[in-house]
Amino acid sequence: MRPPRWPAVAFGASAVLYSSWLLGPWLNPRLGLAHGLASDLAATDQPYHHLFRAADLAAGSLALLGSGRMLLSGRGSRRLLSGRRSRRSRWHRLGRAERAAWLGAGVFAVATIFDASLTALSCAPSIDPGCPELSGDLVDVALDPHTLTSVFAALGGIASIVSFWLSARPGSADRTWTAGLSVGSVVVNAGLLVELIREGRHEGLWQRAELANLAAWLVYAAFRSLQPPRRSA
């Protein structure tokens, strides 16, 4: 039996909402598309921050609903040699790689929910020199709650992308798309990390490339959710 369509709608809507930073140049021209990190748009002292937080919160919530459905809900059956049918939960019908892919999506979802609520910035450090957020040395910034939730969201997405690639059949369109997403995620995250360490001026461009790659992954997850589970070898 094929999965229901609503998880695909949830992932597709999540991709759109997760791209709310594209509204930055119109709603907050001081930040735009390239200056500072996209998280600054949701800082408490910025205009329309409620909109950007709500969009990320909804994106994470929808991704969590979709990944939860792909992992846990629904039951299938298989016929035994005796002729009887054995019912199995979806969790047990998924292959290890695909199970890891949906778990990664769940990690991304939970971290994004926290990123947009409990650990959201109170001010925008990229345009406010007096903002105490994400200030101090590299260790302090790395251990900041907002940094941690952002990192977990990115790692969840990367883990899901790579796991989808591992679960795809060699030579299939799935394999091609997930390979492209995997390479893209490694390149943009490496570029962002280098830019942050050297305190360059292009971290905004690298981060927005990362966000675009994650949005593309959510679109792929929407299409993938319409396919039957991939069984373990």
C-alpha cells in the first residue's frame, strides 16, 4: 500500500516556509540577502521578526509531522509460507538507511522549532555593534544555545540527505538527486564554516546557499514520501 499524500504536502509547505528569508530585502532592507546571517531577521528587535519566527516554527512543525508519519504510522502486511499474513509496523519495514533519513529529518525539525522559539536571538549582531548575542571568542559562540540548535538543524538535514543517497538504487533518479544534494550540503557548509572562522564578509551568502540546499532537500523529501518503503537488503 502506498503512503498517504499529506506528508508530501507537509514537507512541501515546510520547504516554502523555510525559505521565508527570501522576503528579507522587502521586509528588512537593512539585512537583505547577503548581509549577516538569516537568523538576524528573526531577532526580537527587528521588524517583522514575528513573521520570520512563525515561518520557521511552522516549517519545523510540518517537517516533524511528516517525518513522524514516515517513521511510525501505518502498518503493512506480508504473506508467510503458511499462507497467513504477518502485520509489521512501518518502522520495521524501512531499511536502515531510509530509517536514518527520516530520523535526520526529525532532528532537523525539532532543532528548527527550538531555533525559532527558545533560542531565537534578541538582537541582530550583524547590524548592531552593541548586540551581545553571538559575541566573544569562537568557543563562546560555538556553545551559544542558538548556535547549537542551528548546528543540529544543519546536521540533521545533512544526515538525512546522505542517508537518502545510501538508500537510493544505483543509477536511479533518486541517486542522482541525492548525490547532488549531498555534494551541495558539504560544499556550502564547509564554505560557511571557513567564512565564520576567518570572520569574512560573505557568511550571509554561504548560509543562504545552505538554507536553499535544505529547502531543496525538503522538496525531495516530499517526493520521496510518496514512494513505498525501501526494505533492507
